[in-house]
Amino acid sequence: MPRSAIINVMVQAAMKAGRSLSRDFGEVQNLQVSLKGPGDYVSQADRRAEEIVHAELSRARPGYAFLMEERGVVEGEDAQHRWLVDPLDGTTNFLHGIPIFSVSIALERQGQLVAGVIYNPAMDELYTAERGGGAFLNDRRMRVAARRQLSDAVLGTGIPHLGRGNHGRALIDLRNVMGETAGIRRLGSAALDLAYVAAGRMDGFWEDALHPWDMAAGILMIREAGGFVTDRAGRQDMLSSGSIVAGNEVIHRDLLKALQKSAA
């Protein structure tokens, strides 16, 4: 499948960072790790990967702004474009030797998501999407799953941990959703959760208290794979609200209804 110039730039950055992460993953027991917050660890591997992505994207598209997990906002001369970068989504998995983590890169143009790349180096799985151009897993076209009953659906979610999220509401959400589904999964990487929905591996996903870099690339992938994405209020405000609900048209609708019971 021929890729556009911008997707090639993003793929190169993600895969180069992924190779660095793979080397560190093999030495995970020896990593020096600092405590960034309760239950939220950041490693040298994370910082190295971010430096690689920043350098590669800056070289290819000088002047574009950045929003990055570690560096935060990096202003650019080009006010029309912004990269949203998570160099290691699934840090806790990574540090525990669990091969479910990813590099996630998205591009905004005039506030609209136009391109996204998610790469899992441990499994060598590359997810790409471009606005109007479809979504792909290792060059194979992705479509969201076609199941139309929550009772047949496997859903992904995030479970808040020490120092993060609203534990009470998460428990209510689980109570309202889990009895209606075929199963609920918690992978530990929101970017990969969303990529799995786009690929039809999971039928839907919801989570709160996410950052824009966690979900920007995945939002575009699900849209390009024929899916629906909103926040839990049903609005297109995911990057600001931090909440996301995704699936095909029917699963998304029914999952929203189940989650809205939590607010009743």
C-alpha cells in the first residue's frame, strides 16, 4: 500500500523510537526508573523515545508545534500544525515486561486530526490512518467489528489506579456494563485499545481521565475504520474532556446508554 509523505514521516519516527524501546525492553530489569507520581513511572526509555520522535518529526517538518507527554507544549512557527506524541503508552506494562505498549503519534491541521500512527514494537504491529484515506494494520485495511449486540461484544476500558481517576465512578461503570457484555479487557495502553477497536479485535472501548496524546491517533483510526467516537456526553470533545467512548454505530450507542446510567 503506497503511503503519503506525511504518513511515511510519522512511520519512520515511530519505528525508530520503537527500535530504541525494544532494546530497552530487553534490558527492562536494569532500567533506571524515576517516580513521576503515584503509580505513574517514567523511565529513561520513555525519554529517549520522545527525543527520537521529536528529532525525527522536527527534521522532517520544521516549525510544527508539539504536545508531548514528557515535554508538554512545544511552540512552533507553524500555527496550523501540531504533533500529539506519546512516546511510550503503556509504561507500567513496559516496566513489568508485558509486551503491550506503543508509540503513538497524531497530526492536527487547523485543529482537525488528519493523520495517526500507533506502533507496538514488541509485536511489530503498525497501525496507520489518514483522514479520508482509511486505516491500516501492517498495510491491511482495518474495519471495526460488525457485532450489533452488547451481549456479543468484548469491550476494552481503563481501570484507574493509585493516584489516578475517579475510582467510585469506574466501579459503577463496570457494574453497569459488565453484566451486558461477553467480556471486558484492560490492556494497559489506551492507544492500543483504540487501535484494537479499529482493527475489529475489540468491539468497543471507554475510558476517562485520558490525555490528548493517549487517544488522538486512535480516534482518527476508528473513524477511518468506520467507527464512532465521542466523549461520554456524546460530544466531539474527547481531547478536552479526557473521556472517550468508541465502537461501531450500534455498540457505541448502547455503550453510551449503559455508561449514562452512572450519571443517573
